[in-house]
Amino acid sequence: MMKTIKRVKELLDERSVEGYLAGGTVRDTIMGRDSEDIDIVIAAPAFDTARSVAGALGGRFVPLDEANGIARIVLRGEPPFHIDLAAMRGNISNDLSLRDFTIDAMALGLGDVAEFESKVIDPFGGRADIDGRIVRSVSEEAFRQDPLRLLRAVRLAAEFGFSLDGETVEQITRHHALIARVSGERVRDELCRIIAAPKAVGWLRLLDELGLLMEILPELADTRGAEQPKEHYWDVLQHSFETVAAVEFLLHIGGSQHFGDDHLALAPWSPILQAYFAEEVSGGRSRAVLLKLAALLHDIAKPQTKMFEESGRMRFFGHAQEGAAVVSGIMERLRFSARERDILSKMIEQHLRPGQLARDGELPTRRAVYRYFRDVGDVAIDTIFLNLADHLAARGPMMEFDKWREHAETMMYVIDERFREDSIVTPPKLLSGNDIIAEFGLSPGPELGRLLELVREAQASGDVNTREQALDFVRRYIGSQT
């Protein structure tokens, strides 16, 4: 990186352009963090300069923000990295005064890199705030200029393990409604980075205290204080927060206030599962992030589906299905990808299903395991973990250990079956539709498809293992229908 900075300085000097390292690059250097990019402010139009410098460096020019004069140069490498050039607003002191937080309002002349410690320009005490692990706004006006900074303050604190300055908290609370002006995709990116941070539930609670969470997700508002049956320890909103915490516990991301190693030891976990949840789905967002988001939203439709049976028992019929539809709308509003919308909607729609696999304490049959993976598809494992977290967060500190052992062991069995015997989930094809048509004279149509599915279920349960057995199965089934 130092070699690249030196070369950029040479190119800017050739054009008589003054330049400074600024923002995240200076902050990360002070914190000893690796930076994947370089932020530079220049006393010149950013677009023209960036095009020229990109050409000289063999990089690619990308316009980012024409109104504010910000351009990007993407450089080849493994992994690739980029340089952001921004037009300086006035002189460097004025430019820094217009930034968001003190830890980002520092700069260093490109020629002073070798004397970093003594040459950093720090008019607002950013270094002291880094030492004090504090996120502090440069001015209240920063939030009016770009309301996304309301969320960014929490995201920086979450990623760095910092706290918010008290006055900054008051400013965010005063202006929290401005977040509604920000585009869905910008809100999505900051929210997901907060959720990706360890101990995400604490940051989600802070968003709620600041007034931001309900501005971003107004559909959650009715869950606050929403009563649940006596089997639940918390109301719907607090249960949702606790489900996020339980997900992190099960994914070995953090500890738990309510559960210990003996609970965790019973839950499924392996290097394969760890890699599975680290898998990127879209836009840098992993399955683990989407699972935590699903945990927050899984009971979002409980308030509108609440009813009482004649016995007085409280029920929420259809809340999983209605919740899936509500969450699909949220995901569309926040501009998540189609695949992410499908993943979250399916998880929420099916989040009760794993708990229905075992009856009367018995392990599910091979046929039941097959049907589960067939119906839930590529989020079957995610949904099991959501169900496990939901189970923990229902009773909380009142959880009976024997009940947890029974449920966790069932889920462990289902996942073990998935990885031990692929034939349960995707049994080899013994018959085709053409085989059944030729052998039994049936016509193409729904009944043919139903027969093929019945054969696959019989394979999964171990009742059918060969082509001859499959034909005999179809023959007996057809005979029983006549």
C-alpha cells in the first residue's frame, strides 16, 4: 500500500494537485487495522483527476458520487483494492470539519506518510477518541447533511467495540426520524453490518432505544409488549431480540446470559456447519447474517394473528406464513437480492417445522427427514438453527434442561442424517416417468408425478432400493387404487 501511495503522490505532483490521506485510512492505521482501500482528498476536481490517475496506474475508473465529487480507482491485485478520490471542500481544515465522526476527521499529507505519528492533522480529537474507544460526532449538522450517519455511528461502534458519546446519543435520538429519507440499499448495508457484528443483540437494542429500529422496521412496532402464552418468558419483541442472541450462541459467536456449555454441547456443530454459515449469499452478506436477521423477524406477524380458543388458550395460527409475506415486503423495500428474500421468507415460513419432526420423544423416521429436506430445500439447515434458537428464547431462564436435550438431540439427528446419507435427501433415480408409462400404460400428468414422488419417499425410508422393487411398489400402489 505504501508503494501505491507514493506513486499516487508522484502522479498528483505532476499535475500540481495537493492531496491528503483522510478518513478511514488514517483511522485504521492508528488502530493497527488492515485497510483494503485508500481514501484521499485532493484540491482538484475528483472525476478528471481520478480518470487520469487510473490510466497511469492501469486501474479502472468508477464514478461514485458526482454531486459531491467522489470517484474510485479500482486496482488489480489479489484481492483487488481501490483508491477513493474526493474533491476537498475548501482547505483541509474545512473539509475535516464537514466529516461525520472525530475518528474519521483526521488527515495526513501524502508527503508526510513517513512521519505519520507527528504529522497527523487531528483538529477534533480523533486520536483521543480512538484511545477512549468512543464514537463522537464532529457536529450535530453531520446528521442533517447525511442521515445515514445516524446508523453509521452505531455500526462503527459495533464493529470496533466502541461506545457512543453521550451527546452523540442525544443528537441521534433527536434526529432519528431522518433515517426515513435514506435509500433502502444504504440502510440495508449499514443494518446488516451491525447485525454481522458480535453481540449484535446489544446493538439492536441500542437501535431501538435511539428510535432507529422502528423507523427502519416499522412492522416490528406491534410486537413491543405483545403478550405471549405462559410457556414464553418474554413478550414478542424481547423474545425476538433473545432469539438473535441464541443464534449467536449456537453459532459459537458469543456466550449467553441464560445458557451454558452444557446446553451448547448438545446442539449440532462442526467445521462443515461453520463453513456453511460463513458462506456468502449476496453483497458480502453471509448465511449467518441472514439467520440473525430471520431471528429478529421470525415472529413479526404474531400480533395480527393472535386469537384465543374456547379454553382460553392463546394461539397464533398462521403467523409463520403471514410473517413470511411481511418479511418479503421488508426485504424488497430494503433492496435485498431475490435470493436473500427467498431465503428469509422460507426460513420464517418453515421455522416451526423442525419442531414437528419428533413426536412423543421419538426420533423422526427416514421418510419424515426426506420430506423435511424436500420441502424446505436449501434453507433446511438454516431453519433448524432458527428453530433451535427460537426454542431457547421461548423459555429463557425457565428452560428445562431435559426438554432442551430432547429437542437438540432430535435436531442433531436430522442434520447428521443429512450429512451421513445423501440418499435420504436426494435418493438415486430408479424410475423415470417414461418407465412408468411404458410399464403400466399411464398417461403423463399429475398422477405420474405423484407416483414418482412416492417412489422417492419409499427409497428415502429404505423400503425401496432397486429398480425391481420400485416397479413392484408402483404396481402395488396402482392395484390398491382400483
